[in-house]
Amino acid sequence: MILILRIRKKTLIALSLVIIFVSIAIIMHNFIFNRKYTAASSSIISKEEFAVLIQYLFDVRNRAFLEQDEEALKSLYKTDTKYGTWAYEHQAKKMKYLVNWADKQGVEFTKMKTKTVVNWVKAKGSGVTANLTCSTEYRYVYQNEPHKENMLRIGTYHSIDLVPIGDEWLIIREWYTDPFADSLSLENIKVEENREFIMSHEPRDFSNLNERRIKAVEYADKYCGAAADEKYGFSYNKKYKNYNSLGGDCTNFASQILHEGGGFRKTSAWNYDKDGSKAWVNAQAFKDYMLYSGRASLIAHGTYDKVFKASYKLLPGDFIAYERKGKVVHISVVTGADSKGYTLVNSHNTDRYRVPWDLGWSDKNIKFWLVRVHY
């Protein structure tokens, strides 16, 4: 009798746990799919509840991108408002751009996964507004090499507004620095010719890199912010000022990579005390300083079609300067190559980890400076 009672007691405990877990699952399901919200309920939504909701929305959006499902994408936005329509239309253009870039590259995106971190959330009218840090991992394979998967990560910082409409939450406004904003078309790229050339390559061997180049890449990987491995806390090196709010942090980051990682000594023209010198923080001045000082030399300069073959000469620790209307506006540092030897870069503004060097920069009006750094 005692044994039976003990068994029944264990059974009751197990059943109780099952009931608790099922109840939690039902609550979460209702939260995302079925629950109706009033202005009062939305104003007290917790950060934890919002984190579940926002992750769900990003998961749906990523799936829509992979499946090229524009209707699923549109369902996330309140498109009878100006800002909701703008947010949706930008994502629709971005979806098409990724399709065009993949076609040019001869690749297929196989996975997209975003890790969202809610920094804060508060009531705004009948809905909520929030600030997010997002790290999106993309995986892709080449069409003639489907068994070799490549990975890149892009980190973004979002300000987003949502409102409850019936049984769901819709995006009514979204702002972030989009890494693809400078290139939402590829009509002027020689797609077939470039694809054939890219897909004909093999992996590149970087086993003989000198120690300074290796250390530069290690620094670039550790401090690429929201695109870095989660173990680094998605943060920049706190020894240095973050210039994103002042026009961009890409050159400051490139200078750090060369100094902290690559061992280049500061000079009177290129230095950082409380703030960086012009050559330290300004993209045009950085490119000019590196070339004119003899610390670097030019590999190639021109539009994508003119320089993309030369890009295979780039080594980890070299850099690329991106020019628009005669002025360098961005710097990225080479950190490796993918399974076809295609050059990958890291940068800030926005944060990139091992991203194909032209992804987001393929517009016909953009020119590239491919620069060899002399370690």
C-alpha cells in the first residue's frame, strides 16, 4: 500500500508539471496568435512578453525572405499608414536585392536566423515603441557546391513601433541603418559573366599569413559589435569612442584593427587620444594617409565590374574603401574568404562579420579602392 501511494504521488507530481508546461505553452500561443489587445493592455506589455513577440515577427520575416513570399512579408506591416508602408516597401526591395545578388554570385541562401535583444520597450499611444539590437546570421551555398555551407552575420540597431490590430501586432514604423540601403539594384552588373568567373574558383589558402595579419583579423572578429560572436557581448572596444551617431564608426574601427591588432604605431597624423585624428576617423583621410604614407599600396580602383577579379588578390588584414560621388564614405577590413575564395570583410556602421565584400555595395555609382596593407 505504501509503495502504491508513493507511485501515485510521483504520478501526480509529473501530471502537475505537464499541466503547468501545457498551460504556459497555451498562454504563449494566445499571446502571439489569438489574444486581443486594448490600449490599456498594450501599455503594460512587459519587456519579456515583447521579446517573444519581436522574435516571432523577425522569424516570420526571415522565412518570407528565404521563400520570397511577399504576401507573408506584407502581413507584418500596417500598410494603410505612411511609415508602415515605407517600412514594408523597403523590406520588399531588400528581398529582391538579395535575390539579384545571389543570382549574380551563383549562390542560394539556405538559412536566415536573427537573434533579437530588446534594450528597452515602452508604451506609445495605443501601441509600443522599442529599441533592439539584432544579429542576423545568413547561410548560403554555391550552386555547383551545395554541400559547402558559408556563413555571414550582420548586426543592426532598430527603433520599432508596433500597434495591436485585432488579434495581432503590426509594424507601423521601423528605423535602422540598413547595410543594403546603398545598393537595392543590380541591373548594371554583368551577371552571367561574373557568376561563371566566381563559381570557377577554389578556396584560398591563408595558412602562411604573418602574425600581424592574424592578430588584426582576431581583433576585427572580436569587436565587430552586433555581428560578433555572442560571447563577446555584441559590443565595441570601450577604450574608444563610438562615432556611429556622428556619421559612422567604420574608419575608427579600421584604425583600431591596424593599431590594436596589426601593431601599426600611431603617428602625428594618424592617432587616437581622447578623440581620433582626421586620418583615424575619416574614411577619405584614412585611405589617403595609408596610401601616401607608404603603409599601404593600391591593388585596384574602379566600379565592381572593373575590380572584382582583382579582389581575389586581397589578403586578410587588407582593406577596401567604398567611394560614392568621388568621396570615400566607408571602410571595411578583409578577414577571410568563402568556399569559392570570394573575399569577406568586417566593419562597423553597420556591423559586419565575414560578409562578401560587395554585398550591399553593388550600385553602379559606387567605386572601390582595393588596398594592400604592408604589415
